[in-house]
Amino acid sequence: NRGAPRGRRRGMRLLLASLLVGLGVLVGAPTAQGVPCSQTCSCVLGTPQQQARRADVLAVVTVTDVALPSGGGAGYAFYRLEVDQRLGGDVSRTATVRAYTVSDGCGVRLMRGRTYLLYAQEDARGALMTTLCSGTRRATPSLVLAVTGSVVLTALR
């Protein structure tokens, strides 16, 4: 670029600046859950099918009870679940899943009465945990069909 005319060098700098701004927008782009991945929570999200292969438990669940950390701040929430349809792994008809509540810590918040496609991992004691990176999100017929190749037999809430 040394021999390039001044106008051309300026144009190249503008193009480079535009590309860097565009890259910044992509890095902060929303995940499939509609929550931007934070700077401190880094993971490879992948497709719903890839996330399903990484999960120890995959199920369509309805949240029946929520226990948030005291004071409503950061910490672990415990969600009591009714398992509407087990799609993979070993899970009973009712289960509890733990999730960190702050997205900076890869947390997710689930709402009582809503139906989710749960992607969970088991810890050493067999307790279930889900994170922003796991892939847990609101269940829709199209999502469940895309992940499993079958439709959900229960009504989604």
C-alpha cells in the first residue's frame, strides 16, 4: 500500500475498520436462547443436534417449581421438573436441575409453567446441571423435530 494513492489507502482503512466493527457485532450476536454470550462465558454452542449428542440427559420438561438463590442475586437456582418426554439419558418422571442464574457465569433462568427442551449434564454424584452452553431452551415442535426426528406427544406450554 506504500505506493497506493492517498485516497485508496484511506478507503482500505475504512474497509478494515468496517470489518472490525462487523466482527464485533458477530461476537456479541445472540445465541439460540436470545441471550448474548458474555465475555466471561465462552463455549462452543454448536447446533441443537450437536448439543444433544453432548448432553447426558435430553428431555422435554415442564418447570413445576423454582428455588432461586436467597436475595435474588447470583448463585444456583434449583428447578423442579416434570419430564414430559425422555429423549436420551436416564432421568425419572420428575427431576431437579441446577443452573447458575447469571449469564456471565453461563447461567440460564427457567420459568415455572413453561416447557423446555432440557440438555443437561450429570455431575459426579448424578445430579443434573444445565448452562447457557448446554443448549436448554424453550421447546417448540420444530426444535424437537429437528433434534430428535420425532414430534412431542404432549402439548407444549
